[in-house]
Amino acid sequence: LKLGRNIEGIEDTNAFAMAWQVGPEDPVLLSPKAGTVQYPEQCKMPSITSRRLQAGAITDGKARSICKGASELEDCVFDVMATNTADVAMDYFD
């Protein structure tokens, strides 16, 4: 469960992302670049197929095995799976 701007619980990841998209009431923190999405245009969500793990990718179980004993287990697992390399796990060990 994720919290939306109005402190409402949101289950759906895409709905959560849209709830936090910058709106007209938000201050301008960054200079807009050409080709970026700016309000009122909505962000385009990735398709499920663009998020598929590539063949031979490190699985959750394998990442958890690699990260066993890490200072921040969930962050380590995410980084190992996102980069598909065990080397990033070293950052989570003293």
C-alpha cells in the first residue's frame, strides 16, 4: 500500500505514479527540457512487456542469497535485480 498526495492509500502502482505527477499547484523545481513530460501532459506508463526480466536475469531468490547479511536487504535485492549483477551487493556490506 502506497500513500497518495491526500494521504489516501493506493494499491495500484500506476495510479500511485499518476497521483504524484507534478501538477499546476506544485512549485517549479527544475527547468523543463525539450522532450520531457510537463503538466498538463500525463506521464506515459511503461508497458508490462518493457518491464520483463531479460533471459538469464538474477531472480529474487538468487538476489536474496547474494544479499544475505546485507545492511539494507531489500535495497540490495532491488539493486542486484535491477542491474543484473552481483557486484552491486558489495556496497551493502561493511
